[in-house]
Amino acid sequence: MKLTIALSKGRIFEETLPLLAAAGIVPAEDPESSRKLVIDTNHEHVKLVIVRASDVPTYVQYGAADLGIAGRDVLIEHGGDGLYQPLDLNIARCKMMVAVSNDFDYEAAVKHGARLKIATKYPQIAREHFARKGVHVDIIKLYGSMELAPLVGLADAIVDLVSTGNTLKANNLLAVEHILDISSRLVVNQAALKLKYSTIQPVLDAFASAVPA
Amino acid sequence: MRNWLLPEHIADILPATARQVESAKAAMLEQFRTAGYELVSPPLIEYIEALVSEDDGALDIKTFKLDDHLSGRQLGLRADITPQVARIDAHLLSERTGVTRLCYAGSVVHARPNGLMSSREPLQVGAELYGYAGIEADLEVIGLMLDALRLGGVENIRLDVGHIAIFRGLVAAAALDATSARELFAALQSKDGATIRELVAGVAEPYRSAFIALPELYGPASMLESARSRLPSLPEIELGLMQLSAIARALQGKVELSFDLAELRSGFYHTGLLFTAYAPGWSDALARGGRYDNVGRRFGRARPATGFSLDLRDLIRILPARHPARGIRVAARQLPDASNEVARLRATGEIVVLDYLGESAEALGCDRELVATSEGWQIVPFH
């Protein structure tokens, strides 16, 4: 039975290769150097489709791919409706944090009950986090270079992924709150798991046994 | 002005498909009729309290509301017919104490679509059986559901069966509060093992391990054996697994069958067995059903109930279009002489089309025509 796996380029793809290898799947080409969006593998019936990280849940939800690998951040923003997320793959790990400019007193602003302006690529996670804290916020959705927003006065704080913290440091920002630990999850189309059980389950088991500690 | 534009997730059903939808609907209702199911046709609008029970948030958000200028009360546009049929069984037909079988087919409207590809105006077809708690009733309804899908033209159906009482039994035994139960329910629906582990960190054994095992308990009937060893022996779980095994025995060989103890998605009001049909080509379930005992309690009469429903629009969306039947052309100038012959042909079920403009066979949808010969009216090929 045919099996289609949705992946994004870059870090997720690199860190997925050992998992695919554990399931006996080897891509025929490297998506970094190839312009192809559908990549063959050593198995006739297994294809990889290369999509933007934030589009992975959509492809899997609507059955355009049977399996996919997506960050927890992407899944929360997408809503994860209609998807199985059976496995935390423990790859592409980082943290979702609140960061402010070095000279901004975040604790005082929160205590004061101020209404904060938050720039983020992750409005769902940001809204949920501040609602739980009981802080009123205005969310400004940005698509990149979040670190700039507090520096130019566009926002009081940002909510963003932090892996090393170097970008924050270089821009005089400070991480003040840890929201979530992020790692990538294996997502499975619900109908596919039922209809292609005998094809998908061995892949799931192989992935589970190869998840890095 | 683009006054022809339809709202999002709202679509016309165009000629060939409309006929296909209508004949599939008729075939299903006919099948229900011969199995003893009586047809009901509840209203499109009702008072909101009747349509949506207070604690069913998911249905509430799907239901369009409007003000009733006659009563000053709030009305809802039905988003699900099942509660309406339950109301009929509980109230209007309450003098019947035996088994009541009801079926229906009608449009429902969703304020929010179920998914990106879903219509906001599904055509819900379903059947419900009230008054019998035995598994035989569930088997009857499953059989009806599979037959309805096959009548609709679906092949290679896979039936997936779950049991919500197993989850409910664990929640009760572990004494979880409503919020934790809701969060666990959501995580189980997506088999989100990582989140489940976080949520049950403080739950006592053996329930903690049981919750962690649930999302892994799916697959062929042989899975039920490992479920027996991995889940604690609570009465609800024993009964649930026993019923699932009985389903396995009854349906083995009749349909592709699998089981899933974390499949809870069917509905808020379900209480027992849950069944879902999948088929190649559809990225989501095609039909869902299950046991929802006591659904009529809020209408004053609690009793056993089981049923299923499907969205005929979704079904037809994927099925290959059928070639519509071809008709017989009659040149309009042949009237009124041909009138009797035209009426006779139509009475036999033939499509007979009057041609005013001298159009092509393709445009008229005809492959034959009626011509006058010395021996009377004859039907000859028309290209």
C-alpha cells in the first residue's frame, strides 16, 4: 500500500533521517540540493513530500500525506484537529519563551496589570499563555525577525522559539518566561491509520524504538 | 456586484450529482423501511434548549441561533438531527414501550464547518433504535450502516469499533475531576501519548498505566487480548471488552474490522459501543454511530438507544460520477400527433425531451429519437 510522508527541509529533515533509517526508509535525494517536492525512496511505495513546516498538519489532516513530522508549536497553532500524534520524536528540541528588551521591567508591567503588546509568529500559544496568567494582551502577528519588534517599539515583548539564545543576546533581549518545551511529533492521518494499519504500524514501531533519549 | 457568490463552505448540488444524491437517499430510506424503520422529518428550527443540551459545547458552537419574533425566545437551526429524533421518541411516541425504530434524511447547518473540506450544510441520513440495550441492537444498526454505505456505492469499507465506557470507567475509578477528564479525552482523541503522560502524572496506579496504555490499544481483534492484560479489571472494562469481542465474533469475515479503545470522537452523548466507517479515498470517517442510552432523559424519558448517521454530500463528493441516463428526442413539431406516445413512454420511466431548437444529441442528453414511420411511432438511434 502506498505511503506518503510529509516533511519540512532543514533541521527536521536532518534529524528525521536516522528515524527513517530505522524503518528501513532511505530517501533517494537530498531535498536541500534537489528542487523536487516529491522525493522517492528505496521503497517503490514510499514517497516523501517536502512542504513548509507549518503546512505539515494540513497535508496530513486532509490525507494528502499519511504521516508527517511537525513541531509541537506548529501543531498547537494548527489546532491538531483530526490528527493522531502518537509519538514525541524528541528531535528539533527548543523552548517557547517570552522575551523582552534588557531595559523593560516585565515583572513590574505584569504586576501593574498593564495591557501588553506581544509580537509573535505563534498567536495561539501566546494568547493561551497570557490568558492563563490573567494578563491582557494585544497580539501582533509577525512572520519573522521577531527580535526587532521590542527594539523599534512595535511590541513590549515577544513570544518565540529559543534554542541557543544567541539571537536574543545579539539584540539585547532577555528571555523572562518559559512557556513550553517544544519538540517534533509524528502525526498520522486518522483514516490512514485505520485503512493502512498494516503498512503504517511497522513504521510507527520502528520510529518509537529509534527515538533519541 | 458579485451577487452570485455563495458563503464559504456552502455549495449548490449540480444536475448529475443532485440526481445521484437523491437516488442514494431514496435507496437508503427504502432499505431502512424494509428493516422496519419509520421515517420522521423533524423541523429545521426549534427552541435552542431542545436542540442543544447545556453541556454540549461542541454542538452549541456549531448551531446557528436566531430570535423568534413570535415568542421572544431563541431558536436554533439544527446542526444534528439525532437530538430531535430522541425528543420524538421520548415525548411524542412515549406511549410506545417496546422497541421504536426511526430513520430520517435532511439537511443540517453548521455555523462552523467540521473541517476545511466539509460542507456547512451536510445532508444527514441516519437511523436510530430505541428501547433495547442488548448488543443485538448495535449489530442491527451496524449492519444497516454498512448496507447504507454499500448502497451509496462505497467499496472496501473498514469498520472501526470502540467503547466509550472503558474510558468513563477509568475516569470514575481514578476519581478524576471534570476538567482533567476533559483534557484527557481531548489528548486521547489525538492519541497524544506525550500529553497523556503529563496529564496523568499524579494519578494512582493501576489507572495511570491504563490511561497511558489506551492510545496504544488499537488494531485487529487480537489487540483485545492485550487490552485485557494491560487494563485493570473494572466492571465497565470487563463489560466493554466482552461486548467488543462479541462484535468481533459476529462480524469477522463480513467486513474489514478493527478496534480502537481511544476512539472517543463520535459524540458527546455516547455511552457505550462506538462504530466508525472508513473507506479508501476519504480522509475522514464516512459514517459514525454508537450507543447513547438515556439521551432522552432531558426530554423526560431515559431509555436505551443506538444509531448511526452519515453525510450524503460528503459520500457523493468522492464517488465517481455516474453517467446520467440518456433520453429520447422528440422534435417539437411532431406534437400534438406524438402526445399519446410521449405520455406512454414517460409512464414507463423513459426520459422524453422535446426539441425546440434542433439541438445536438449531446446538448439534449438523448441517444434515441422518436420518428413517425408508416408502421407508426418508432424509436431509432440518435447521434
